[in-house]
Amino acid sequence: MKLKNAFKNPVHRIVNSSVVKYFREAYSELKKVTWPSRKDTIMYSTIVLVLSLSMAVVIGGLDLGLSKGLEYLISVIPA
């Protein structure tokens, strides 16, 4: 009987809800994670930035080259 009455209390329903349980379990799992060191984080971030910038330059160059080539072809073909 006491257990049934305890769940009628809205505070107990919130504390025992699945949402609260989810966040408690997520927090528990995050404690188990092995986070990278500051040095590793800086190294990986640098690699990502360098690769992103180099890909941007390559794709930008291809776009520029192809657009200039198409402009040339359009100008050569008589209308």
C-alpha cells in the first residue's frame, strides 16, 4: 500500500521517470569515457583544419577552372 501511495506524489513520479533515469545513466556512462589529452585534441583539430582548408582550395580551384573552361567553350561556339 505504501508503495502505491508513494507514486501518487508528483515529485516521486518525476524522480522515478524514464527521463531522469536516462540522464543519470548518460552521466554515468560519460564518467567511463577516456577523454583525449589537450595535446591530442590540439593535434587532431589542427589536422582537421588543414585538411578542410586544403579540400576547400582544391574544390575551389576545380570550380574556377571548370567555370572558366565552360565560359571559353561558350565564347568559341558561334551563336
